[in-house]
Amino acid sequence: MDEFIEEFRQHSTTTLSDAMDRLGIAGQVFGIAPLDRGFRLAGPAFTIRTIPVAVVPGTMGDYIDDVAPGSIVVIDNGGRLDGTVWGDILTIVAHRRGLGGTVIDGVCRDAARSLELGYPIFSRGVTMRTGRGRVQADAYQVPVSLGDVRVEPGDVVVGDADGVVVVPRPRQEEVLAVAREIAEAEDRIRREIEQGSRLDEARRRHRYFQLQSRERS
């Protein structure tokens, strides 16, 4: 897994998105963005599903010490905007433990701490209102959702200025192979137009419009 993660770090989400389009994988997450456009993350998903609080409220953040370094915390909070599931204490612990970042289908708070430490958080927004007493963790390391995208524990999560993509673990090698092809072709096109070539000719030479075309079985 580690060698694949290192290569995923080299590719933008746009390149990976194009590769997944070609392979028919719907892994693009919509509406979740980084707190800072300079944030990047890539790593295996550690998943958490939340639910509204029970009669006897449960906890929300006690899992953090069990997450392996390099993992991406993925929290399915159902897109809720009325209470957070991540704040500065979790950011401090996650940063200290060397986690790769956090992706939330919902909102976070204490954004300044994330920016101060350079710890990548991707979410649907920021609010000051706590989720304590409103939501609780329901299950860990189970399939969850980021909007319409299913995330399994161990799936590869990649995020940058353009958003988040989720690559199913069983298909990571083929996604990387196609992403490599797309990146190399686009690099050749850039070099040619910088040297004065016409864009339409460079695109035609390198089969630009076929790079993202859906593969037929």
C-alpha cells in the first residue's frame, strides 16, 4: 500500500478524476473543500459513521488514538451543517500522531488551529457550534458515505485544491496506470504549446480527447 500512496501523492485530483472517468469509477466527492487551498492529503481511509445522540449520549472523538499514522480520518456526518464533529483538540492529537488529514461530510470548527499546524482538513464548511450532545459516533471502520461516494476502510483518499476523490482499494493499481498515462500525455502537450505548437494539433497528436473516454469492456 505505501508505494501506491506515494504515487497517489504525485497526481492531482483532476488527473485521478479523469482516470476514474475512463474506468467508470464514480469516486469524485462534491461539495467538500479544503480549509486552505494549499492543503493536500493522500492515504488510506479510517472511517467513522455518526448518528444523532441517543437517550444516553455516546462519545465522538475517543477513537483518535487508535488511528494509524498516515491514515485519513473520514467522518460521515450525513452532511450536517448544524454541529461539528471535529475541533482543535482532535487537530492537535491528529497532527502529533502523524495522521494524513481529515475529510468530513459535515462541518468542523477551530479552523485557525488547522491552519496554524498545517493539518489538512476538508469539509463542507466551518461553524462554531459543537456537535456534542447532538451527534455521536455509531461505528468505526465500516462503509460510509461522502455525499454520493461510498468509502470503504482502506480505500485511498486524495485531496487537493480542487477537492477530494476516493479510489476503491481493489482498483488502485489500474487507476494509477491510467493516471500515469494521462499525466504523461498532458505534460507532452504542455511542452509542445510552450514551444509554439498549436493547441489543437498537440491535442490531436497525443489523443487528448481519448484520454478520459470511458473504456468499453
